[in-house]
Amino acid sequence: MTMTAFRISNDTIDPAALARALVHARTGACATFEGWVRDHNDGRAVQRLDYQAYAPLAQSEGERIIDEAREKFAIIEAFCVHRAGALAIGDLAVWVGVSAAHRGAAFDACRYIIDEVKKRVPIWKNEHYADGESGWLHPDNTPVASERK
């Protein structure tokens, strides 16, 4: 399977297919992270959310993060997929997978990738709350704007 190391997707993420792309003869460890849509944030009930991304910049910054992980850690392969569009509670919003010869590098690189994606990639989340309000959050979860419906 040939794919870019980072991508924004409007389609459902298939973690099993992505994990298969991490397998190599040199692989001794695999670490994955799945981020799901939860029903609450900061004490508020969340009903659903929408992700929007500036795709060209998100793609280039995401690729840069994967490249940095390759330089910093002894990894064999790494991928990250982040959803865009409308998501329901329980949907898979982001997936990161890393393979390495040893578990330490796989764990460390996986955490590095998700942490940096949340900090640096231009993806905004609009949470729709049970009380009828909605609020835009930057990837680092800082509020951008709030509106009442």
C-alpha cells in the first residue's frame, strides 16, 4: 500500500488497513493512537462536531511532523490520518501509527506525532453542545468563537 504519511480525510478512517501498512520485516513493535469524538468537553455535553482544515497547509505541516519524527526516533514507518467534516459521538477523528524495531521508539514517535499535530496543524473543531450553542476550537483546544442557535 502506497500512501502519503499524513492526510486529511472526509471518509471514515480504517485503522486495520492503516496498521497493515506499518508491517515490515524489520518491524518489532507498533504503536498506534486513536482519537475518538467524546460526548463532553470542559464540563459541557457535546452532541456532535465538525472538523475543518486548510488542507494544503495541513498536508504540508503534517508531512513535516512525520519527517521530524523520522529524524528524532529510530522508526521504520509512520502515518497519520485526521478526519474533516461532520462526526458523531464515537467516530474515529484521528489515527496515528508508527512501526519500529523496538517499542520505545514506536511509543515515543507516536506520542510526538499526535502532540505536534494537535499543536501545529491547522484543523479547527466546531463542537455542537446539548444546550444549543456551538463553539469553534483551535487544534490545541483554545476557544475561537461561540454561537447560539
